[in-house]
Amino acid sequence: MNEIISKTDNRRIFKTIVTLSLPTVVEQGLQTIVSYIDTAMVGQISADASAAVGLTLTVGWLVNAPLFAMGVGFLSYIARQMGAGHYENIKKAGNQAVIMTLFIGALLGIITGIVSPFLPVWLGAEPNIRKITSWYFFITTFPMIFRASSIILASVLRAVYDTKTPMKINLLMNIINIVFNFILIRYIGIYGAAISTALSYIVGGILMYIVFCKNPYISSTSSRVSYDRHVMNECIKTGLPIALERSASCLGHVVFTGLVSNLGTISIAAHSIALTAEEAFYIPGYGMQTAASTLAGNAYGENNKKKLIKTSAITAAIAITIISTLSIFLYLFPDFMMSLFSNDARVIEKGSEVLKLVAMSEPAFALFIILEGVANGIGDTKFTFIDSTLSMWGIRIVSTFICINILGLGLKTVWMCMIADNLFKCITFFTRFIYVITKKLK
């Protein structure tokens, strides 16, 4: 009898994971398709254009880091309140999310506008691509309040089990991006891609706020948005370590890209395109990370150790199975993936080498993604910050610097340093998960 109940419970958990994660997987898949189209269209212009976009790619991650971090902070807090049944706190958290969106969006908009003229020089860009790199970055980061809305408020909606609405809005954003890409890139090149991205964020940010205000879990009977120090502090307390971790990690990516730029324009183009090509193969993991965070937060709020273990294990098993299957394709057909984004034989050759290498590490990376989501969902974000930062700077950056500047090695060795970073985080996050379930829960 217990075995039958257990199987029924597992099926229910599986169904919940799929229901929560599928829209997010589709959403991230759509974003990746647009990223593919952007990269492919820019890649047809020239290797210089690809290198310019590649340089801003990692800085874009750095800019988005505090936005995603605050989104995780609100998601974690709301998920735990849902598990504990404290629905009034959820509405208060919704108010604080609006305040945070306006504040951090305006702040980042000012900062990115100021640094955009100097960014290419800091990244070590060759003189011939500095102007287009600077303008591309400025245009794409100009509507930061709208970008903040599309990211932070989407996380709040996912925390209350509404994953479909962010997916639909992101679908519309992607359509806008694609349509204007075809129109504008033809006439103004790389700047057309930048304008298309900016327009999509503006529309998405506005729509996300409208839907956010109509959600019954987070909308308040009062139209006035008021500051709640306790709730805001709780969300920041969870989100701040993630902001620091993602900022440190993304800054590490910027330094990492800067080190790769020393290998020349062809290597940086191959590196950035390979990163874009690889992205599609771990989308299911990041799609299910949201489900892992939400369900882990619910279980932690209930103080339910068995539920935390089951939901985490099933989510990880699904992610590893899917990503392992996809990585076989990446290993067998790296040339095809690279040729989608560039017609330069040298770029394709270099990129194919590193894609074949990284394909073998994707299953371990899938496990890390889910365990990171679990840690964020239960609010164990200080560990995430410390571990990921030490791994990025102590393993990836140091070893890459040695390989390039001291040993004079190439792009393939650099990607081995990146894989070592991911494997280290997989092992340490798994160890931390065991500690949490044995020491922190009854």
C-alpha cells in the first residue's frame, strides 16, 4: 500500500514540476531562438560585428545580475510564505517588488549610460570595433526600468505558480525583436539589432507590470504602493548574496572574455558564438531551476524534509536526462551548430573544438543548475555567493590567466578551465544539499 501511495506521490510531483517548468523552458527556448537569430544575422555582417556583440554579451550578464538576483529574492520569500500559508505577506512582497523595480532599473540605467563609452577599452577590444561595441551596449541597456520590470515582476508571478503569463509576454517580446531585426539590420546593421532588443524590453516591461497588478495573490486592495521595511529586508537578505554572486560571476565572465580577447578577433568571435550555441542545450535545466526553487521554498516553509528531497531529486533526474540526451547532438554535430551563426571557416573550426569538449560536461552542469535553484529557493544564498565566487575567480580566472598569459595556450584550453569551474560547483553544491537535509530540517 505504501508503495502505491509513494508512486502516486511521485507522479503528482512529476506533474507539478512539468506544469511549473514547461512554460519557463519554452520561454527560455524562445529567448535562445532570438539570440540565435541575432547572432546569425550579425554574424553575416562580419567577424568584427560578431566580436563586438560577443564582448557586450558577458557585460549584459553583469547588468542583468542584480535584476535576476532580486527576482530570486522575491521568488524565494514568496515561495516560503506560500508554503507557510502567510498570504498577506505575499501581497506586501508584491509592493516591494514594484519599488525595487523602479529603484534598481533607474540606477542601472544611469550606470550603464555612463560607462558605455569606456567599456570597449576596458574589455581590451581592438580599435576597429570599439565604436560599434560602445553604441550597441548603450542602446540595449538604455530602457533599464522596463528590463527590470520584465525580469523581477516575472519572478514574482512564477513564485505564485503563474509561469504561463511570463512565457506569453516573452513570446511577444521575441516576435517584436525578430520582426524589427529583419527590418532594421538590413538598413543600419548592428545598431538595428540593438534597437530591436531595446524595443522588445520596453513592450515586455509594460505588459509584465499590467499583468502583475491583476494577479489575485499579489495585487492589493489598496492602489497605493507602500514601503514595508521588514518584508523588503527579508527579500534583500535573500537576494543580496545572489546579486553579489552573480555580479562577481559576471564580472568574472567579463575578465574571462577580456583574457580571451588577447587571443585575437577570430578567437573571441568563436568563443562568443560557441557560448550562444551551447546555450540551447542547457535551457531545460534553467527552465526547471525555477520549479526547483519554488517547490524547495514551499517544502522549506512547511519544514517538510521528505518533500524537499523528493522534489529536488525528481527535478534533477529530469534535467540530467534531458540535457544528457541533448549533449549527444552537441558532441556529434558541433560544426553544424557553429555554421548557423558564422560563415567564417576559422571561427567555425575553433568553435567546434570547444563545443565538442563542453558537451561531455553538460550532465554535471545540469545537476549544478538544479541544486543552485534549490539553494536559492530555501534562502541558502550566502553559500551560493561564497562558493560560486571562489570557483569563478579561484579556478576559472586564475587558470585561464596562466594558460593564456604564461603558457601561451589557446581557446580549447581556456574552455577546459571553464569546465573545471562548473564541475567544482556541481560537487560543492551537492555536498551542501546533503548538509541541509541532514542538519537543518527535521
